[in-house]
Amino acid sequence: MTAYSVTRLTWRAPALAAGLCVAATAAAMAQQGGEARPSAVATLVIWMPFILEGFVLNLVMSVLAMAIATVTGVILGFMQISPSRIVRVPAKLITHLFRNSPWLVILFAIMFLIPFQIRLPGGDTVMIPDWVKATIGFALPVMANISEILRGAVASIPSGQWESAESLAFTRIQTLRYVILPQCIRRMMPPWMNWYALLTLMTPMAAILGVNEALGNTQAAMEAAGARPELLIPFYLFLMTIFFVFIYPISLYTRRLERRFATGS
Amino acid sequence: MLDLIAPYFERLYDTTGLNFSPFYDSYDWSRLLEGMLVSVKLIAAIVAVSLVIGVIGAGAQTSRLRPVRWCVAAYIEIFRNTPPIVQLLFFYFGLGAITPQVDMGGWYEPMIGSFGWAVIAIGIFGGSYNVEIFRSGVEAVPTATTEAAESLGFSNFKIFVYITLPLAFRFCLPALTNNIVSLAKTASLAYVIAVPEITYSLSGIWSDNVNVPEMMLLLFTYYIVLVAIIAKAMALLERKLALPGYGQ
């Protein structure tokens, strides 16, 4: 029954995507006729390094945001399962606030509500670049989701584990550290990678707020190349292709992990 | 409505400096209402498009023809692994530039406006998730059930429509709820192509009145209430459709 499963198509989907790109660029070239201006594809080749340079910033933002989100998300997740109400209730509130709000709204909130410069205790002022603020904005929704994933993973550990740890005179912290967390990490790995992929796909949103990442650079490049309408399709397709080439292996690997864990446990 | 609350919010602004302008200024009030209306319409249209695509895609995945299955698989992979914002811009600017224009008697208007492109682009993006969700639902339908239908003389198409789909829909409701909620949030992306939904109209209000924190609070509240309503409605639907003998 599952012979038509998507996971088997490791090379066909990228090949088809590449085929679509070529077809669309060919169509764009055919549209243009024999003019003296450089063709859309030639223009794209000229601006490729500029767009790829922007993509590096996307990667930096995604890795940094993921690091922030993982650390804060795990802390928030542990706060959510704390036996004390004073710790648990605010953690739940924060988690729900950031899980249920759109990325764009959180991004706007961070962009407008964090000052563009801060005064250090020493008296110097430090400018906060836009991309750092965007990184924080991307980290918050992922943080809330990682917190929820951790809570779910802890809940999925049989309560016998807690009891046997207790009978061995482990404290709560020790139980979490040596018994629960090591098992949770295994279960959290696939969703964690899914969220990294999703986070990376959301980073071009920073362009709305003027960060010079891949999307911003693509739009700037099209503007600089004369804002010709026939540039739009090849440039945006190229941008989608870069992201696809980076994300697709991650999502394939995630799916393989998911399957291995599903059969393993 | 506005007359009732306006004095309170005006006094709030005078005494504390909290400027909730949509609650006392009639122009901002109309912008807020319009934004909420467009946002709800947009979400409803996107969800409808994505559900239709999901059903068609899940049906096509069970097709006997290999090329059809490849196309569905390629569609899923392409739309799930590229940034939705770039998809939206690609549809609106890239494809919008080559769609025919309609003569409106003197001026030309594109056949599909920004609202239409937002529905198409985000609907297709959400559909790529729905195909997988429906597929897992279809796989959860016991083969004995479809075999029984086959022995009663149902054709393949009829089995899918009358037997598999109603059961699969029930099996995948929890996953579907998640995706609908995430689509409702993704709909705010339509901001980038200037669809006048809530994020866009509130951003207009905060650039006119410089009351970003207050409007942010409003925006967060709006989305939390919206998500709560969707989750509640889906939970009700789930309970209404529950089959005896499945679940608790």
C-alpha cells in the first residue's frame, strides 16, 4: 500500500524542480525577443553572488535563532512541568502567547519594541543591528514550540521511570538530568529538525523590515538590473531553488529519523 | 458600539497615555473592522482552497498512473521546502505580471488581485501539508472496509468518495486542526502584497498614530482569540463527527 510513499522519491522531486526552473527561464527568455539588453538569465548570473551573500545571512540568522530558541525553549519547557504554580503558570502563558501568534506579528513586535540602541552599564551606547533583532523575533515562536515539544516528550516517558528513579533516591533535578532528559533528546530530535527547517524558511520575512538577506538582496538586484518584469520569474525561482537545495536534505533526513524512531520504540 | 466605548478610551488616553485609537476614532475603528473582516474572509478562503487541494492530492496519490503520483510528490516537496513568503511574491509579482488584464472601461486591472493571489499562493502552500495529512488518514482506513465496499460493487472512485474519505476525514481531524491554525497564522503573510487584512490595517493605524505597543497588544489579542475560536470549533466538529467504536 505504501509503495507510493513520498520518501522514496529522493532524486525525482529535485530533478522535477530543476526542470521547472529551466522551463520557466526558457519561457522568460522566449518572451523577451532579440533585444540588445542582457537576457534575464544572464542578468541573474551576474547577480547570483550578491543573492548568495544574502543567503549566508539567512543561514547565520537561522542557526543563531535556533541556538537561542533551543536553550530558552528547554528552560521554558522545564518551567512548564515544574511542580510550583508560580513557575508553571507564566511559562504556560509565554508558551501559548508565542505559539499562537503569527511569525510576522512577533517579528513586528520585536522590531518596533526593542530599541535600536542600548546603553551599556559603562556608559557606552551599542547599536543593535536589524538582523540581530530579527533573529530574536524568529527565535521566540520556535522557543515556544520547543518548550511544548519538551513538555510532550517528558509526558511520553512512562511514569515507572520516575518512580524507579525516586526509589533509587534520585532528587527531582537528578531524575530529570540523568533519567528523563537523555530519553527525551531522542524523541525530540525529529521535531527539533523540523522546526529548524521551518525557521530557515521563515527567515526571508526579515526582508520586510529591511534586513539585507537573500530576499532583500534579490529584490535589490532586480531593482538595480532595471526592474524589468521578465526578471521576476527567474530571480524568484532562483531564490526558491537555493532554499530548496538547502532544506530538502534536512527534511529527508528528518523523515528517515522519524521512521527509525517510530519502528525502534 | 463606538459611541459607547469611545468616552472610556478617550479618558484612558488622556489620563494614562495609552492610545487605543481604533476605540474612539471612527476612521481607525472602521479600519480595524475592515481588517478583521478581510482577515477572516482570507483565512476562510485559504482553508477552503487548501482542503480542496488536499483531497484532490490525496486522491491522486492513490492513482495507478506513476506520473500522477510523481507530480503530487514533487508538488508537496517543492511547496513544503521553499519559503512561503517567496512563493507568495513569486505568485503575485512573477505570475501576476503575465496574467491577462481586464478592460475596466478606460483602465486595465489584473484579472486576479492581491487578495486572490494571497488565497491562491497560501492555499497551495497549505494544501501541500493537507495532502500528507489526508494521505495518513486514508492509510488509517482499514483495508477490510474498502474490500467490503469493493465486494458490494463500488467502483474505485465511489469507494474513495463514499467510504474512504468520510472515514479518513475523521481520522485526520486532529492533524487538520493544527494545520488550519497554522494557516490562519500564515495568512498574515498577505501583508507583504498589501492585502488589507488585520496586520496591514493595524500597521496603517500605528504609523498614523505612533501607538505601536497598544496596537501590538491588540494584534496579539486578536490572534489568540482567533486561534482559540478555531480550536474550539474544530473540537466541537470532532465530537460531532466521532464514530462509535473509535477513540474514547
